[in-house]
Amino acid sequence: MNGTTFLSLARPHFDALFRFARRLTRSHADAEDLAQTALLKAFEYRETLRDEGRIKPWLLRTARNLHLNRIRDERPHLVLLDGSRPGEGTAAEPQGNLEEELHERALPDELALALASLPEDQSSALWLREVEGLSYEEIAEVQQCPIGTVRSRLARARGALLEHLQSAPSIPRVRGGAA
Amino acid sequence: MIGCPDFETLSLAADDLASEAVAAHIAECAACASRVEAIRRLGDGLRALPAARHQAPPELGRRLEGRIDLGRPRTRRRMAWMIPAAAAAVLALVALPLGRKAVPEALADEAVSQHLRAFAAGRSCQHESGDAEEVARFLSGKLAREVAVPPPARGRLVGARGCSLFGERTGAVIYQDGAVSVTMFLPAPGSRAARASENMQGHCAPARDGQTICVLPGEDGEPRVMVGELPAPQLASLLASR
């Protein structure tokens, strides 16, 4: 597979890759760096992609692995992995357009905060399912876990979010709680 | 009829992955239906978040194009430009991983400068013609050496002019791809630009002012230095292959 072919296969997934990288790094600049590094790594190992139709989860998995490798080498100040509440550890840094950042944080703040409070594996699974439209099998490939684990992560994430939002008076629309 | 399933099963049902028995129960149970609906509305809420609409910055693709070898497929026809006596050496070269060498900055800067300056001054063409052979004859006469001018694979050939790269006489062929003008420089054999292009053929890189530069092999073995405000794959594929 040459560079031109690789680019044509990967390009439709640039947005999803960047959004996922932004979720992982919580920084626009770091997300750009992670996304580019992931693409370069993926190109380097392109011959390991056995099914071109699965390039999306393959790219996302590459980004996730790179991110995990990086944070393992750093001091443990990135707290999302252990599921601690926002306000602890490193806050998301405002990057790029500050007005846009502030607008993002204004609404719907509760849902974004609730998502950020989840452990990384749960919030990522939910993001990949709901926003990026990955199947359970594809999420399992990205997170390198059994499908059963994806199933339970999604359920736990959804249950935690519903519970969080139910207790937040500003978001009354959501009904039904976790079991 | 089964009883109310656990939350994980309801989560599956929200993704339309539950069994028929569970689906039948949910259709009859208001409480379970309400929970499934809440899970689905959660998904709607997530998709409505601003972060869900973020797009990758355009520089992401551009930077990537500049750093990977586009590596057009090797074909017997493409190798026809090789001088037979040097074929083995060239084959050995292309068999090596070319890696991510950057196009020399001096060459990129000089080529972009000449490209932009000509259009800014309104002097991009001394000879206007869409006939590749006619343009080749004009340039051959101007440069006192034979040059080949390929027709474009898309867009149109506009014309040509004599110019210079690093102070040495060079031919410039102008193409237009949609609204974008592209210059193809034809540096003379042994010139500084030709030497700077050695071992760079098949490589593209982002250059200043939003331009891209590609160094492509010509049929006569001499490099073609392309400059234009196009993504690298588009710039590299502008010329028709014979």
C-alpha cells in the first residue's frame, strides 16, 4: 500500500481520529500532535492492516495505544484513567479559540462534565459508540478487550451518566435511572 | 413473558442488540421502555455536544502528505525514463526505503518564490498555448536544449516562460487545475536545482505560503519540480503518464 492509497483510506477518518485524540489528551494542541503521530505510526505499520474496511478502529486503536504509552512515561497527573472527579489533577487547558472553548463549556456543561468524570475506558467506549458510531466489535478492537467488556463498560457509563444527570437539577429532561 | 431485565440488558436494547424476548418485554413494560428511551436520549445529548462536531485541522492532512512517501506504483512504463546504463543503480536506489526526506528547503523556497513572483507580476507566461508539443518547441528554443512537456491529466496547459532557479536558466510550464495555477520547473541537467533534486524524485513537501512542492521524474530522466497550492497527491497526479 503506497502513501497515496493510505491517505485516501485514512482521510475520511481524520475528524473522528482528531475528536478521539482530543478526548484522550483534553488539549487541542496535544490532540493534533497525537493524531499526526498516530497517522505516521499507522502508515509505518500499514502492512499489518489486514482489512482496509477496518481502518477506522485500527487508527483509533493506534492513537489510544500511543496515548497510553506516553502517559505511562509521565507523572501520573492525568487522572481520567482512575476515574477521579473533575477538579482533581490536570484540568483541560484552554487552547486555540478561547471564545469557542468558553462556549463549549457553557452548554451542555452537565453532560460534558459527567462524561469527563467517568473512567477513561468507560467514557471512551461510550464516545466511540454514540458519537463515532463504532460497533461493539470495533470498540473491542480499539480498546483491545473482549466484546463482553465493551458491553459492560457501555452499561456502566450510561448508568453513571443517567444517575449523575438525574441528580443535577439543571437537566430535568432525562428520566429513568440505573438499575 | 420474562421479567424486567437488568440495566446491562436494557443498554443492549438501546443499541437494538437485545433478544426478541427482551424486546417484546420492553414493548409491554412502561418502566423498561422509559429507561431505554433515557439511554437513547443520552446518546442524542452526546452527539449534540460541541466536541462531537470538532473537525480535524486542515494542516493535519497537509503535514502528513509532506512526511510520507507517496510512492506511486512502480510500472515498467514508468521506468522507461531510466538511462539503461544507470538502471541497476537506480533500481537499487528505489528499492531502499526512501524514508521521509524533506525536499531541500533552499530548492523549495526558490521554486515557490519564482512561482509566486511570476503570478504577482502578471508575467506567468511568455508563450500561451494548450498544445504540449508547441510549448515544448518554444521552451526547447528558449533554453537551447530539448525539453519534454507532458499534457495534464486534468485541467489545462496554459503556456510556458523562461525563468531562472538559483540564477540558472530554467523552463517553467504553467498548468491550471480548476482555479489553481501550477508551475512545473524544468531545471537544466547539472544545474544547482537539478542537483538539489537528486534522490528527491517522488517526494512532496509542504512549502511556505500554502504551497506544496513535488519533485517528480521526467521521461528524460531529469527532474520536474512542481509548485502549486494543491494537496500533494493532487499535485503529484496532475501530469498525464505516457
